[in-house]
Amino acid sequence: MKKDKEKVIDEVWTEDHVRSFLQVRAHDGSDTDFHMLLKAYQSMRASDFELFVQFFLGEGRNLDATGRDGRSVLQIVGEHRHGAEYAAILRSAGASA
């Protein structure tokens, strides 16, 4: 039996695709900047995430925005085994929380 969808690995993202994450909105009352940044982290490879962070900051968005539990994306990423590269990207862009 054939699967309906094949898992895409190492998909090449265009700048427009990366930039499209600036349109992501929370549906649970979470801070928009937090939600947008978290979804980008969860969806992108580090190189694409780094580009996204540049676009994110270019729109004057807040890298230190927090979720409903009071944690920032940097704090969440720091807890993940493979999050070190993403955390470094956030810190070098000015995230502090």
C-alpha cells in the first residue's frame, strides 16, 4: 500500500517560504511574536531559521516574547537536545530571556 504523503527531508526553502512564517498567528491567545518564532523554530532548519530571524527583526518583532507559561523561545530551545544551534542564532540576534 502506498503512503498518501512522503516525508520531505532537507527541503530547500525559498526566501518567500521563510518569510511566509511572518503571517503565522496564534489561535489560543498566545503572544503573536512568541507563537511565530516558536513555529519557525519547530519547522525550519537552522540556516532557514537564521534567515527568518532577520526578517522577524526587520519587522520590529520581539525575540524575548513569552508564551502563556512565561517562557521565551530561547528558554524552550535551550531545553532541547538539538537546540544549541538555534539558541546561538537567537542569542546572536539579541535574545536575552
